[in-house]
Amino acid sequence: MSAALRILAPGLLTTVQDLGRPGYQSLGIPVSGGLDPVSLRAANALVGNNQDAGALEVAYVGPTIAVEADDVRLSFVGAQAAIDILPDAAATTGERIATMRSIRVRRGEVIRIGSLSGGAVLYVAVEGGFDIPPVLGSVSTYLRGGFGGWQGRALVAGDRLPLRRSAASARDECRIEGLDLRAPARVRAIAGPQKDYFSENEIASFFAGQYTVCAGSDRMGMRLQGRRVDHARGYNITSDGIAAGSIQVPGNGQPIILLADRQTTGGYPKIATVISADLPALGRLPMGATIAFEQVTVEAAQALRRDLFAEIERIGEKIVPIGHAATDMAPMLLDHNLISGVVDAHNWTL
Amino acid sequence: MPDYRVLNAGDTAIVVEFGESIDRRLSTWVLALARRLDEARLDGLVETVPTFRSLLVHYDPLILPTASLAARIAELMQGLPVTEQGGRLWRLPACYDPSLGLDLADVAARTGLSPAQVIERHCAVTYYVYMLGFLPGQAYMGDVPAELALARRESPRLKIPAGSLAIAGAMTCIFPLETPCGWHLIGRSPVALWERGPRPRALLAPGDQVGFAPVSLREYERLLVKAADGTLEIFPMDEAVEAAA
């Protein structure tokens, strides 16, 4: 039988995601893709994949997965979680392993990922990637539209995800050091595009306020609760386009930040837009987290975007074999094809 | 040259806004600019999203600086066509049976018309597709006759079936997927505006013109079976509609 990962328990919401499906928003198709593309890229890099390969995005509660291949190399990057490698599906205890590393798991063994802490998402990448046909150029799952990823939906028990490789390559396991996944003190945003729907005072209060990420948040939008934002000119606008990170303010005055599965157009005024460099950190903020904003200029945001992509290009340098120090590793890593030479600018879909 | 303003939607998108209302003239400019920008194939331009009254332009500022993009847009505004470019003309089957058009009686009561008059008014118009959005392939079509224009329902339904034909304000839509919805349901169409499968596609495009052909419940059910088999093929009436100035 072909190599696969079998889902024994799906977790809360486990989906296949890559860097998304840009280019079809004019047809009403959201971009989708990983909520935290930095962790997704790092997970792929740890198993030697291209950074834009599809991986599992685990939200809040992890899945239990059985290996149906000679062996597979997996990596785990993102939120903290208790991850156990069990000898078989009947076992209740096994070897506890850390996140931020790769590991080889053998046929019949089971990977059990518990509840996440310190973040909303964890990425599980597999060496060689999943053998799933892309839809419109991407394997990202678009839940509402019911396409992409694995059968257009979140994973359920019994799913069998086919793998490209039937066995892991022979190499040392690695970990990633110094990848900064801390929650930002303040999420930076640019005022507008509908800032003329709010008074100057109201915009200043919004940037001075503090909000809580509340229940009902999902891959489409992060619902915030806090000081009510009042509209100066009503809360209906003639629908216009929605950018990633748009902060719309519906009639109840509680802002919603639009994320990866956001609708392409909408009719609520948008008071501000989270900058592209802060979207990965935003995507990993769990429900219950507090969030405060800082207003920045477009120029500052674009400089921060440049910094983020410089950091992304250095992901390969942060990967070190387990049991070695992080010095003079580059030649060895190049041997193992862990550092890809070039980052394709057109994949910079943050 | 049309009046417009450029608004920042974060650091990787700008809104080119021609106005704030739903207006065929604004739509013509939006679609013309979208076409010109797409043809210009600027390095660093990711995609454009036309809406009723503005064009959202997604770009990568590390490749295409904001100022260069704005300057290029200013150039493209020169001599922007003010007449509609020919879209395709469609005639889509629609069933207005009260078992599908759950709000037909309510719409009749609110507008002071009979249900038959509501249907007659709704399908007397050839609608213009302003934009696609909200759901894959969902076309916003206008303008609904003023006597049928109603605000959205006070309490939206949590779920309406795919294919629902509905009205709200000056717009009519066929909802391509099951979705929550606050619009008034007046019927259903068997036509999939969004085709699933390995090569998904949207049937309609902005600038197209759409008329509705009323069909009986029996005919609707027959067409629905064909649609499920993948044998319901819908073609435009002709290649291009002559531009209406």
C-alpha cells in the first residue's frame, strides 16, 4: 500500500495549508494559506522541503496520527504542545519529544499531539510533502468553499493522507534555534482605508485601547472585544475589497481582523490594516490573548516587511543538527539540502 | 479623466476609489482600470479585485514601490474608456415557486405587489454584473427595479441552500454555496455559478449581462438533476453584448 499518514483522531481543526492561493480574489476566492506562514516555512525547512510546501496546520488541540510508511520524517513548529511518539495505536505512553525539531517515526508508530499552549497554531511538516493535487495552484484548504487541501475540509478520523516519499532520507535530525515566535507587545497597523468613517478621536482611542481575542474567532477573522469603536458616518459602506489584516468595524463597534480565509469583499468600514510583517505573529495569537495596536506609516511597515523577509531567508541558518552546536554548520546543511539558495519573491504571500 | 483617490489598505494593497455609490459609470471605470493594469503586467503586482466603486490592487512593495504603482495608475487613468466594454449576455433559468422562494409572499406584502407581479418585475430586467465577491463565483447583479428594492431582513437566516436567488437593495444574487444570508429569497436557480472540481471556475464575470428565464418547479428539478450529473451546460447568448453607452 502507498505511504500515508492515517488520522486516528483529528484534533480540533487540522487542515492542510501552504502559503495560499493568490490570484483568484477577483472571482471571490480567498487567498487562504497558513495563519502563521513563518512557522509553516520553518517546519518545511526542518524536513528539507521547499518552504511553500503544504503542511498540517493544527489549531488548539492536536491530532493523533499513525505512520503507514516505512518511516517518515516530521517536524513541529509553532505553539508548544506535548507530543508523544507511541509504539503503536494501543499504547498510552511513549517518548515525549519537543517541538521546533524534526524526528523520524517508523511504520506503526503513532504521533499524539496534545493541547497547544502559547499559541493558536502548530505546523506539522512531512519530508517530501503530501501527495495531494493542488487546486488553483495551492493545496491550502478553503473550508467555507469546500475545496483545496484534503477533500476541501478539516481532517477527520480515518483520513489517510498520501505521502510523496515512502521512506525518510538518511540524515541527522535537526532543530531550529532562535526563531522568534513570541507574541508582539503591540500589533502594528496603518490607519485606513476607511479612516474617514471614524472621527480622529475615535481612531486615536482605537490605537490606545486594548482588546481581547474572543471566541468565534476562526480562519476568516479574529473577533476582538474591548472598547466600542463608534462610527462617524454609519457602518454600511458600498462593498469594496478586503486586504489581509483589514480591521473592520461592524455595527456593534467590536473590531474584526480579517485573516487567511477572509471574504474578498465586504461592506463594513475598515478603520486600519495590520501590517504584512505582523500578520504571522497575529495568526498565532490564541483566543483569550490581549492585543494592543500601534499606528505606523506605510514606509515604516514596508521597511519591517523587508526585515521580515530577510529573517525568512535566514531560517536555514537557524537549523542545526540535534546534538551539535550552532557553529560552522552551513557546509553540512548545504550537503543535506536544508538551505535553499533562493527565496522566490512571488511566494512572499504574507 | 475620472476623479479618483488612492487609499492605503495596509502596506501591500491600495484602494483606487472612484466614488462611494453603486453606479454603472463608476463600475465602467473600475473594470477598465482593472483591465489596463492586468494588461500592463507590472512586476510586483499580485492581483486586482474590482468592486462596485473601487479597485483593490494587491502588490508587493519590495518589488513594486507604492509611488511607482501610484504613478503608473495615474498614467493609465489618461483616456480611461467611459463606455462599457462588451460583456457576455446570459439567460439563466430561475424557479420562482413559493416552495423555493420562501420570502416571495413577504416581498409581495412589503412592496404592495402580488407575488406574480414580483416575479414579473424581477425577470423583466437584464441585470449587469458589477462584481464577484463574498463567495466563490458570486455575482452581484443590478439594478433591481426600485419598486422591489428592500433593506436586508432584520434577522438573517443562518443557512440558505446553494442556488438561492435573492434580492436586497438594488442587487440580486444567486448564492453559489450554502451560506448564512440576510437577503430576501425569491427563488432558486439550478445553475452553478461556481464549478467545483479539479479546475474550478466562475460562470459570470464583471461586466456580463444576465436575464432570468422563469421555469416550473418540475423543469427546475429536471435541470437540477442535469446539473448534478454535470450535463447542464449554460452558454452565453452571444459572444459579446454591444456596449451600451
